[in-house]
Amino acid sequence: MTRPIGYFVHHQGRGHAERCLSIINALPSSRPVTIFCARDDLFPALPAHAELIRIPSLFEADGHENEALADIPTPRTVHCAPLGWPGIRKAMGQIVAWFVEANPALMICDVSAEIAQLSRLCSVPHIKILQHGDRDDEGHQAAYDGAIGVLAPFSGKLAQPEWCGALRNRIFFAGGLGKADSLPEREVARRRLGLDDTREIILVMAGGGGTGFTAAPIAVGARTRPEALWITIGPMARDWHATEPGNLVHHGWVEQAADYIAAADCIIASTGNTTCQQILAAGKPWLAVPEWRYFDEQHRKAECLAAAGMATIRPHLPSSAQAWSRALTETYSRHTPETQRAAIDDQPAERTALWIEGLIARFWNDHPTPVRETLLP
């Protein structure tokens, strides 16, 4: 019997689930996969060889916690391990019970230092997903040190300079891993969206992992460049004091984000994983404005994008007409679409699946199973 793979998926945003789906769809149909996640709506369709077990959230209280334990200090070796949470006990118990029953080949952790360490303590090999950020703390380092492989869902051109030595040697880079919508031609996208073929369009994107941008600074930008049509998609907080011009329109959450990206002349967006790969694949002028995330993930990623010549960055949205003019001028003048597109690998999911199967064959002496004959070089 083929050993199954376990896969923990953090439910913040959509990027974790999107790259999970891309990987399991590329794995051999003979390789069973069990996904553990606190949300099932992130997985609209699973292949026949995959199942999902919904577990309680490891990060959100449900009202049954022991408040007397809330102030107990957190050890340096973990990030989120509050005491007195029955939901966490249940989630961990479900995963451990599956370890015992399934005898898995390995566990993929995307992302949780605690689940990674749990896997190691239960004698289950694990693959740790690597994200940008200041992650030299003991919790992250224990998760990386205990892994049989480290998967970076982005190009090696975007590696942080401190990833070196033994860690770098174990990283598998997969540029573009995750949601990869095919982009239509600019003219086709504009016709679909009913947009003027000749007008400059500036797209403001916010992902699903946070609260997005606020409208007031976007309104300042739109007033600065009145000849352009400014369109926002994704979450946008409205400011009571913002006076919005007529060339600024808000569309909220949209399903056809690829059409808006293809239609745009310039994109202003944060640096979440899915957002990054969509913009890089499109090769669009990009003003990257990182949102707050744990461990300064988006800020460190923005630094890597700038160093690689793939985006112009600002620490926050410009706050004056002059700052907006400078930022947009720099974004257009420094744009190098070839450099951006080079960060997206050919068939990243299939390459990742082959890497995973290779690890399983190496450590379990299984016979490697071809992923798909058409995908082999």
C-alpha cells in the first residue's frame, strides 16, 4: 500500500490552501493525501486521492479556554501554544491519531512551528514551508532543523541573504507555486470588464490575509493622476474623511482577478504569495506596499523584490500628491518585465511533486512513482 501524505494548512488568507491544491493535484493519483485545516471552504474541489479533516483552529479562541492560564509565559521554542485550550488539544489529538492509524510517509506543514515539531516528536518526517520574514527565533529554527526538506514557494532569486549554509542546501525553490491563473491579453481583459482600451488603468489589489488598504491614501493618488482610472479589488477600509474622486472605483472581492491584472497598466499591491506570483507572471509595473504580518514577512519579501529588480517598494502608501507622483514615476521607469517573469518557473507544482516523491523514495525505500509521463523532462 502506498504511504499517505499528511498536509497541515493554515487558514489565514488563501495562499496556503492554493499551493496545497496545486501540489496534491500534481502528485500521483496513487498517493493518498489527508489535509488538516480549520476551514473547509478554502477547498472547493479535491481530487479523488485527497481528503480533508476539519480541525479546530489553533489560533482562535472558542470561549471554552481557561482564562486563569492566559498569562503563563510562552516558551521561546514555540509561537502559539496557549494553555487551557481544549480546541488545540482536540486538533493535536486528531493529527496524532491519524499519525498512528495512517503510518504516513511524511507531513507537510504550511505553516506552524508547533505542527512541525509535533510531527518530529511523533517520529513522522516533515517538510516545512519556508516564508519570508525575520524567522531566526528558536521556534522557527527548530521546525527547520527537524525537517527532511524545506519548500520555498517562490523563486530562488527572492531568497533572503541570510538563508545560507545547511538551510540553503535543503531548500527547494518553486517559483510561482500556488494559484496560477492564465492571463488573457490586455485588450481581451478590458473588453471582458467593459474598460476603455486607451485609458491608463491603475489597479490597487489587497489580498485575503489581512484587512487590506485604507481608501484615503488611494483617493490622494487618484486625485494626483486624474487622467487614469483607478480600480481597487479586495478588502478596502473606508475612511470617513476621505473625499474620493470620480476616477476611483471599488469592486471589492472579485473572482476574475486575472482579468483585472491583465487589463492594468500599473499595479499597487501588498506582497502576499499569491499576489506576488500573479503580478510577476503578468510582468506589470508594480508598486509594492507591504502589509503588517507576523515576523515582518511582507516587509522582508518587499526588500527581496526590490533587490531583485522586480518591484518598486514603499513602506506605506504615499501620503501626498508629490509622494504619489515620485512613486509612480519610479515604478514605471524601473519596470523590467523580463526580470519579473523569470521568477516564475515552468510547472512549479509538478517539479515540487517530483521532489516530494523523491524524498519519500529516498527515506522509505519506496519505488518512485512517475507524476505524469508528459511532465517528465
